[in-house]
Amino acid sequence: MSTELFSLAGRTALVTGSSRGLGRAIAEGLGRAGARLVLNGVNPERLEAAAAELRGEGLDVLTAAFDVTDEAAVLAAFAGFDAEGLEIDILVNNAGIQFRKPMLELETADWRRVIDTNLTSAFLLGREAARRMATRGRGKLVNIGSLTSELARATVAPYTVAKGGVKMLTRAMAAEWGEKGLQANAIGPGYMLTDMNEALVADPAFDGWVKGRTPARRWGRPEELVGAAVFLSSAASDYVNGQILYVDGGMSVVL
Ligand code: GCO
């Protein structure tokens, strides 16, 4: 079987929240598979630092600093891509935040902030990318879900609801955009070693729980999402639509 099937040569990938963490790892992996990268983040300095590192590794990297929750900023970013003749072939909706607090103590503003960052942003960027992809009859949308797209954990309700929404938004995108030649799929990371989870990793009880609940008996590494991301961004997944692929060491399938 040709590895061409998984090549992203000649394709441009926009990865939101790619200054660090899962987004940075996924972007690097897509770059190594041949894609030109457009990194996104809200912090220009952090974004440029990540871009410089990846350019230092020989990757073709552009940056687009904007807030994925700000509709005007999203529209302006895509207008800028249009003006530069930059066609986004692959959109990875990775940007997300975590906010851990029991619902009875949760402020509505915090609820809205998590939903906007983790879910509404995927709609805002997906809609703008799909408008343009549809004119070309092809495009890949890869949304980053979570184990919490399926299972709830106490104290992370807005994150859980948003990630459940990401799974169903992925299916809605497939339902409406499949006929336009686009494929929309999701990746469901398990418990990964990221800044967002630093406090959990450092907590012996939580660390033990993750290792006990996961057949792989370990946390995942961000780079372990690259295979799924390349697959869902490449021709290898041209007949895959609306799916969520769990990269979780088996955690989602065991009691
Ligand atoms: C938490 C974690 C999880 C993981 C991941 C699991 O507080 O439980 O942050 O949400 O980050 O989403 O798939």
C-alpha cells in the first residue's frame, strides 16, 4: 500500500491552539507528513516561538494570531487568508480550555467561556473553512473531542458538555458537508500529558486512578495523536465521515 495515501504534500493545515500541547504536537505531525502549517493562538509571542521551533526543523510554517471565540476575528482571519490566496485544506479544531469546579459553585460566565472556547469556536472556524472548501469540492475537518465526549467526570461539566457537543457537531458537519466533498471527523484523546493536566498528573491519587482505569496503564503523550490526525487529514480517510477515533489507551471501553 502506498504511503502516498497518508501524504499531506501540497495541503495547508490550520491548527487552532497550536502554540503548545496537543495542538502543537498535531501541527508538527501534519507538517512532517508534508502539510504547510498555519499555527493559531491568542498569544503572538508564544505563537511565534512555536513557529520558529518548527521552522528550525525544516517545516513550512505560517502563523495567524486570533481569538477563536471572537467571530469578527475569525471572519477577519479567513478574509486575510483569502487576500493572501491561502487555501485551508485541513482545519484542526483543537483550541480548548479546562475549568474544574462543581456545577453548584460554577459561575455562568465560566460555563459560557468554556462552551465558547471548546465548542462554538469549532462551529465558527468550521463554517468559514467549509464555505471555501466546498468551492473546491474537498476539505478535511478534524475536531478534537475527549473521553468526556462519551463519559462524564464530576467537576468538569462545561468541558464535558462542550466535548460532547464536539462529537455531535462533527456528525452535523458530516451530514451537511459530505455531499460537498468534505470529511469531518474527530479525535478523542484520553488522559494526555499536557500543561492542562499538570495538576492531575502531580496528584498521586488521580495519577493512580488514570493508570488503573487505562488498559495501557499510563498517560498518553501528545505525539501519540499524530497518527490519527494524519489519517483523518489525508486521502486515507476520504470515505470516513462523522466518526470519532479514541486515542485513549483503551480507557473508554473498560469498566
Ligand atoms: C479532566 C481532564 C480531562 C482530560 C481529557 C480526557 O479534568 O478530567 O482535563 O478532561 O483532559 O479531556 O479525555
